[in-house]
Amino acid sequence: MLQADREADLVREMREIGVDPAGIALMAPKGRHRTLRLEGLSPWQANLLKQEMLSLGGEAAVHRGAIDCSATMTAALLMGTEKHFRSLQVKLQSQPPAMKRIGEEVRAALEDYDRRRFPLTLGSRQLELGDRTFIMGIVNVSPDSFYDGGRHFSTERAVAHGLRLAQEGADLLDVGGESSRPGAEPVPLEEEKARVLPVIEELAARCDVPVSVDTYKADVAKAALEAGAVMVNDISGLRFDSRMAGVVAGAGAAVIVMHMQGEPGTMQDSPEYGNVMGEIVEEIGVMVEKAIEGGVGRDRILVDPGIGFGKKLEHNLHLLRHLSELRVFGRPIVVGPSRKAFIGAVSDLPPEERLEGTIAAVCHCVAAGAEVVRVHDVKAVRRAVQVADAICREGQ
């Protein structure tokens, strides 16, 4: 039995058995299976989609009440090869406008899902995300972070830590002055600035690694970008401060929009989901559009599913299993599993003993298509990621 669901794998296998190049181009789309979920369809839309997919040799699953219209709305799972979906898009072009729009959504989703290269401008640097997994090193300048709170609280210690992470192979440095651990109290604006700005200024001046600021406050972000940061890591996904998108756009910076249910102080009280990935994907989609509407270029947006932010153990594990679904945005995926509580729940270990669990989670993220992993332990993770990349990214 051959597992070859990537185009590069299929092409290589066909070349090895001597298939004619024209035949390879014709058959490769037939060997790549896709499953696409569409939300918010009326019964007639769902039935028409099902009819068209079945006529092409694909499959479609819809709510049992769609046939007799007893269900007012339904989702649909479309299943088929890349060729089936291409043919579906053509057929939908001759349908009413509402179905044409669905056809365009299908085209865009599949195109974005298959994207593997992401040029990213960060200040004067041009990064090429996709060829390998990038490592974002965590520089906490706060006394109460869940793992390293207080270790690097002074400017001198934080700068030394950031420089050490850069030497160990960090591709990015993320500087934060407010803990986002469950139950954390907000830090006053001026206090947060006092913590992060000197560190960002020093790191930007003393190393070549791009610096990100971890904040959801537009005023902190603005000052940090002026101090030398080139990216904003907003755990609220632009929800907490309506000015954030404008600040990022005005500075020509990049932004990571992260999913979080609730807010740090209460997010772990009772998080609930009807459809974990469905809701996360939908809400991140809103964040991406909000960033674009605020003037941020689409090529400067990264997405983060927010492990541990308003999510129980089962939510985090489900999210990781289905991480590749975030590829529908066609934007780089950032994941931060480092030493988090879900690892402790699985291994029954405290934060200081969760390195091996972190590495396991990181390697899974690499296999699922993450472009950036945010971690405390750059040296160890870098070594593991080099091997994971060699296994998972060949031929992409």
C-alpha cells in the first residue's frame, strides 16, 4: 500500500515507474484526495452541491434534513480528488450567482490550502517561510509567567536571554511584558512599556534576529514598533484594542492573530465548543478580515490557533490533530505549545519537566504544516525540528 498524498510524492512515484510526463501531469490531480467543509448552506444549495459532486464521481455529506428541507441550514462535507474539485468549480460557473460564489470559495480554499511558500517582510529583512520551520524564542519580561516568571525580569537579564536564544538559533524573538497565563492580572500600560521597550531597543540594536512584541495594547505596540520591533503578536486577535490593526498597518509591520475564547483572567473557567476547529477557523477568519480591513497587507498576517487559551485538554489535543485545517487561510501557521498545561495533563509533570513533551508537540506541528513554533527552549527544539523538517518537508 502506497501513501502518496502530496503532489511531489505522486510525481516521484510515477517517474520511477517510467510514466510519460504528459501522463504525470494528467494523473497527479487524480491521486490527491481532499475533504472540504462548507458552512451555512441552504437546503437547495446543499442538495445541488451533492448532486454535482456525485455526478463527477466524488462524494458529499449533508444534514439528513436537507433532502426534505426540514433543516433550514446545513454544512456540507465535499470529498473527492483535486480533479473532482476542479470540475466542480467549472460546473458551478453556470449556476445562479449564489452557487458561483460557492465555487469561488472552493477554489480559494483549495488554492490557499496547498500554498507552501510565504515570503514575509520584517523591517529590512525578507524571510522565506515554508522551506523549513522557523523558531520563535520567548523572552518574558514579567515576574509571573507560568514557566520562567521572574528569571529574566530585569532589562539586563532579558536582553542577555534574548541574545542567548539568538545564538542558539532563534529566527525570531518575541518580547512580552504581561503574563497571559490563566488567571493573570492585566499590567498597567506604562508598566508594560517600561518592561518591554528597553529590551526591544537593545535586542534590535545588538542582534540580527527580527523582534516581535507580545501585546494586545495598541499603545504598547506602537511604542515597541518605534523602538525596533517589526511584528506584533496579539493574543486577542485584534479583539481587545480596535486601534491595533491601524498601528500595525501604519508601521508596515507584520501581525500574528491568535484565537482565544474569553480573556486571560477567565479563559479557563469553563471553555466550551460545539465544533472545536469549525469555531476556531471561523473566528480566525474574522480576525484576518479585520486586519485586512484595517490596512494590514494579507502577506503580513500569520495565524495562531491559541493552544491553552480558553481550551480544555481535549480541545487542545483536537486542535493539534486537526492543525492542518488552518491552511485554508493561505497564511503561515504559528503554534506555541511550549511547556503548556496540556503537556502537564498528559504527562503529569510540572512546567520545568515538560521539555520532552514540548518537543513531541512541536514535531507533530511540523508534520501538520506549521511554519513557526514559539518556544522557550530554542537549542533543544531547533535540533529536533531539523530532523522533523528533513522527514516532513522533502519535496514540498
